[in-house]
Amino acid sequence: MPFRIRTLNAISQVGLSRLPGDKYTVGHDVTSPDALLVRSASLHNQPIEPSVLAVARAGAGTNNIPIAEFSKLGVPVFNTPGANANAVKELVVAGLFLAARNIVDAAAFAHRLEGDHATMDKLVEAGKKNYVGFELPGRTLGVIGLGAIGVEVANVALSLGMNVLGYDPGITVQHAWALSSQVEHVTDLDELLKRSDIVTLHVPLVAGTKGLIGASQFQAMKSSAVLLNFARGPIVDEPALIEALEAGQLRGYVCDFPTPTLNKRPRVVTLPHLGASTNEAEENCARMAADELRWYLEEGTIQNSVNFPDARLSRAEGTSRLSISNSNVPNMVGQISTMLAEARLNIADLLNKSRGDLAYTLVDVEGEVPDDLLAKIKGIEGVLSARLI
């Protein structure tokens, strides 16, 4: 029976083509879905159907998904880190130039010019002094968040002749290897803010990063500094931002998130959430999300989940596979193993991984799995979900 995937947004056909028609039924009107594939559609305040085994977002941020609710049900939520990194990096670089050279205001001035050649030439010469900017070489860029996007931004800024400071207490080994050795690692956020001419944000929106840049952070920054935010709007405390701009504590703000308060405000440039809006990024995100769902549904493999640990186990030939999500509590593997032994099933291979309060177990067993075994495993206190693959 084919797996059933419900799409809640238009998903690139490049990604959907990774789900073969003989194994998958895909569409926005699919009922009783095994998985959900989304981009920006909000799943908050929507009932979670009992058939759902997994959720994948074709993008990096997952604040449109109630992760805690899916975690309680043992449902992994996947995202696509790095798939849109180049697209966002390019827009951040554009943001650097927009801020440094006052391009938006200058273009608006030129757009308003009227008259013949001579008149316009005089207006240009008289007006251009109002849009004098600064060059990037020798300036210091502070990068807050060194994930896939932050690393690419830091590295390209070096090629523009900038000095680069990087701050990320949770940087992964993978991203540390990708980061140029010329980026200075800073362990104190205030130090980065004090030393930077331009600060760019590249952290996810979670409880700990909401309002990360507020009144005290603006006070620490140079009054000539510019703040770029191509991560998520609420990472910046907007009332504190407005106060800093009006008090002359901040030169400018460039972001990808228009709001009524920011719209048409002097020294603020807002773009209509263009970060990942390229054909290439949408295709990359769709391709990665489709692969993640396929690996999980067909093999139980978890990669790039935001709530469960990565887990990959080479399939033992001639075996049946059990996929079990559970709370990270003692003796869980022992209880599962005991039930398998009572069912006279030999364990050919087993993998158990944990992440915070959650854990995930893959078990390959030899022999025919009794019909009632899954129900018994699901009855173990702390087991959130279990299925036979």
C-alpha cells in the first residue's frame, strides 16, 4: 500500500519527483496522511491526525509547526538546514551593500527626478551628497549564529575585505570545519556588539532567542552600526529597535520582515521575506524534505530532525524492522528486548539514540513478528509510537 503524503503548500516538482508514484500518493487533498510536507503553512491550532508518522518542512525554520505536540506523539519533525543557505547568504550580502551605500533611499530619490537632462543633472549633483555611504573593506562584521547560513556569510565577508567576528556557543563540529580560520571566534555577545560596524543575525527563533537583541544590546553597539536581520523578525525587540533608531544609537536596520511599525521608517529597509525565494533554494529544500520523509517512512532513518536524534542503521538482510519512539528513560531497551525474546524473535541488530527527553530505537529482528507485538510494545510506559517496517 503506498505511503500517503499531504502537501500543505505548493512544493517544487523537483522534490516531489523524489517520491515515486508506485510507492507514494502525494497531494494537498490526501486523506489519512502518513506524513505532512509543508513550507510556510501553519500547523498550530490544527488537529493532529492519528495517521501522521512524520512532518517535513521544506525550509530551515520550524516556528510554524507545534513541535512539542508532535514530540508527545513520537512524530519526528524534519527541516532542511543548509538547503537555502546560498540564497540567504546572497541576500545578506545585498543587505550589506544596501546599508553601506544607502541604495534604497538613493534609488527612490532618482526615481522621483523630473525634467530634462540639464535639470536632472543639476538635481543629481545637488542631491547625491545626502546618500554618501561607506565601503566594506576594513569594516568589522559580527555574525551571530554560525550554522549553515552564518558560516557562508562569514566566509564571503572575508572575501569582501571585512574583518569578521563570529559568535555561537553551540556551533557544531561540521560547521566549525566549514568556517574560515580567519574568522575570530568571540565568546561574549557584548564584545561582538561593541566591536562590530555591522551585525548580522543567523539564529533560529526559539524561546531563548526571542528578543535576543534588545535595549541593552543596542546600548552596547556603536551608534554608527547597522543591524541586519535575515533570520526571524521577533529575534529583535522591535520597540527597543525603534527607540534606538530615534535616539541615534543605531545607524540603520535592514531586515526581511516588514511590519506596520517599520514600514516607511527612516533608516530602515524591509524586504518581503525574500531570503529563500529563489528557484534553486525552493528546489533544494523540496528535494531534501522529500528525501528525509522517504528515508524515515521506508527505513526508519532519521536525519535532520529538530526533535529526535539522527539515527541510521544499515538494514540486516532478511529481517523485519521495528521503529520505536520513546521517552528517554532507563530500561526502555531492556523492556523492548524482553518482549522480543518472549516472542521468540532474535535481534539481528539494534540502534538506540537519545536527544534530550526523547529517544529512538531501531531493531532488526529475525523471524515473523506476531500481530500483537506492536500493541504490547506501545503499552510500555514511555513508548510514544511504534511501527513495523
